[in-house]
Amino acid sequence: MNYLRNTWYVAAWNTEINPGALFTRTLLNEPVLFFRDENGKIQAIYDRCPHRFVPLSKGKLSGSEVQCSYHGLKFDGTGGCTHNPHGDGKIPRAAVVKRYPVVEKYSMIWIWMGDVAKADEALIPDFSCQDPSRFAVAKGYLYAQANYVLESDNILDLSHIEFLHPGSLGSESVSKAATSVEEEGNTIWSYRQTSAEILPDFVYTALGVEHGTVVDRWIDVRWNAPANMLIFVGATPTGQPRSEGRESYFPQFFTPETDTTTHYWYSTQAPVEMGEEGQIFAQAQLDGLTEPFSKEDLPMLEAQQISMGEADFWSLKPVLLPGDAAAVRARRALDKLILEESAANIPAVNV
């Protein structure tokens, strides 16, 4: 499968990578080794020793260097070999492993899997709702045995919550909502507005609306390539403007492990000013979402992947419904970016 390389992917929650420990994760079919150096800065290198090809993650971290457990070669965060315990100690020129630019931002570790020279932190989308200095962030992770673009489709077409999550997130009003799609550069916006809706109890609590109130609810989704999304959800008593309501944010991040498996991160937040009460509230929201995510979305997407097998999505000639507009737009935007990147990497041929 072709992946977009010159972009930022989520690699981990920042709390997954601890001082003094090695952490490995496969991303885009590549095994990557993460660690914090002596200054606490995240480093990422390819998880394979160039000598006998064993995983460096089987070794040990010593200061800012990883020592291979097989023959003792050491490597630092640049990917260069820093120590050869054999013979005269001369380091072979080929004793180098690939290194990846990484950034710790918005409570997450972001990784750039493409051209190192093009890695620009400013290209990371705005997920300031996860800024740990401003918010208590409750962090979720799921492992999906399904392609990452199917996961994006699922979030961009939330009409499914009426049918897949009727007792927790959806209602009979969702599929009848007014919808629209906007494209701003490489950002796709999906807008969904219900009217005169009775919400499930969990949603009333999450949005801070009195239970039983007839509401107008909005569910808007921002998509940034390759599969980083932010859901905006709010509600007001029917007929009142959005400015009278409270909006909540639900980040969703999907990074391919392989062609048919995906890492999935999601979060809920509360202002740090709420203190311990805010942490409890954010965690309760996260727990409420994890139930339908893990027991309803995940089995459905994994069944979808099994049914599709190795077939290309478009080759199956999917029937398209109005709610598919945003997902189709995002798929086409991603395909275009991958095609442009591939074309740029093809060397010129002299005739």
C-alpha cells in the first residue's frame, strides 16, 4: 500500500514513552524504536541493527544510546553508531540506522516518516484542546484490525451513530440531520446539524444539558491528512443559537500499522482549573466513549475489513449515500496527495 510520507502521523501518547525505557511500535509497516535521551527529548530510529538485523528494542538504553544486545554496538538518536566493542573499535561506515524526526506536542508524539528535510513542526494540525498546560486529558487507545482509511470513513460519516450506537451516542434524528461539506486546502470539514432531538443520557451528561431537553445538536468534523480528526459536538435547546451552547472536543487519530491494522488514539478533556473534578469528568467521558468504540465500532470495522479482503475500496464500486460526501472528499484528497508525492519522487529520465 502507498502511504503519504511527508506528513505528521501520531506515534504514541507522550506518556507511553518513559525515561530509561525503550518503546517500539510498527508504523506504516516499519518497526520504529522510541526512547528519551538524557535530556528527556524523544528520539526515534529504525528498530533493526544493521549488523545482524536483530531488533534494537531487544537491547538496553544507556544514557542517550541504545546498545544492541547481540554484539554490543551502540546507536544514538541520530541513527549513527557511537561504539564498536570489537577489534580496534573502528566504526564501519555502514553502521547507521534510519532516524525519524519526532515532536512532542499536544500530549502526543508525532513522527515524520518521509523526507527529513521537509519535516516542519508548523505543519502539525491544531489540537490545542490537548495542551496539558490548559487541559486535563483523558487518553484512550485501541488497536484495530482494519485499514486506517476505513476508520476515517467511520468518523466522517457519523450518520451511523443512529444505527450502531442507538443507546449511547445516536438518536432517530441523526440520519435526518442537515449536512454539508467544505474543503479548505487539504482540510475537509463535515457538518451535521440535527433539530428537535432527544439525546441519549450519556450525551446529555457529556454536554452539560439537562436530561430530556429537546435540543438542536451539531456534530462537526475536521479532517487533516492522513487521518487526524477533531470532532466538535454541542447542543442548545431547540431554536437557540450555537452561542448559547457549550461545545466539546473529541480528537481522533489513526495511524496505519500495516495495510490492514491501525493504531487508534482518542481523548476527552477538561480545563485544568477544574482540578481533580475535571480529571474525573474527563475520564468518565472517555470511559463512556470507549464502550461503543470498542464494542460496536471496532467489531464492525474489522468485519468490514474481512469482507473486503485485499480488494481496493473503489474497485468494489461502493453505493454512495448523502452522508458519504465528506469521506469521499477526504479519500480523494489523500489519494491526490499520495499521487503528487510519488510523482515528485520519480527521477527524471533523459531521452
